[in-house]
Amino acid sequence: MSEYRPAPYSPVFIGSLVGLTVGLSLYIFAFLATFGDPFATPIAEVLFPFALSVSRTLQDSSFAALLFTLVQYPIYGAILGFAWSKNRVGKSRLIAYALALLLVHGMAVGLAKHQDTKWGRRFSQTQQD
């Protein structure tokens, strides 16, 4: 009586959908938080560091920045969904993947902040000329 039936949706797909929902919600929040001043990007730097590492003003390569913004959290969700589907060794793999994602995200935030100071120096030099 116990026949094997595969799950209708894979954990990777569900993780991607959850990541997409979270990412879009955070995108709207970051947009509303920086709506008045396009140079005030501290919230966006923390939430979407990969996109802001590509382009500070979103004028140079807006398509690439938007692409990074839209795929960042679905990729996070897919990675965590993959770790969840392989939980035969326990939840330690999921925790390890989550910590690795947190570490990579933190490093990307540092890169985005570095790009911000580099871009700020370049912007101030062009205003002085």
C-alpha cells in the first residue's frame, strides 16, 4: 500500500518562489525607503549588495543591476531548498548553507559599501572640476 509518490513540487522550486516573494517585498521596501534621494542607498546596500556593486547610480548598467536585484533572493531560496531536500543527514546541512549564504551576503555588503566610497570620491572629484 505504501507506494512511492514524488512530491508535486520540489523544495528547490518552493524555495525559489519564497525567495522571489521575499525579494520583491524587500525591493518595494528599498524603493520606498530611497524614493526621495537616489544617493541615499544604505538600506539597498544591505538588502541588494550585488546589484549595487554593479552600478551605484543605476544609470550605467541599469539592466544588469535590475537582473541582480531580481534573481538574488530566488537564488538564495533555491540554495536553501536544495539543502532542505538533502536533509537526510539532519538539519545541519541546512544550517551550514544558511550560514554560508549569510557570510557571502555580508561580504557582498562590504563590497557594495567599498564601491559606494569609491564612487563617492569619484563623484566629488567631478563636482570640483
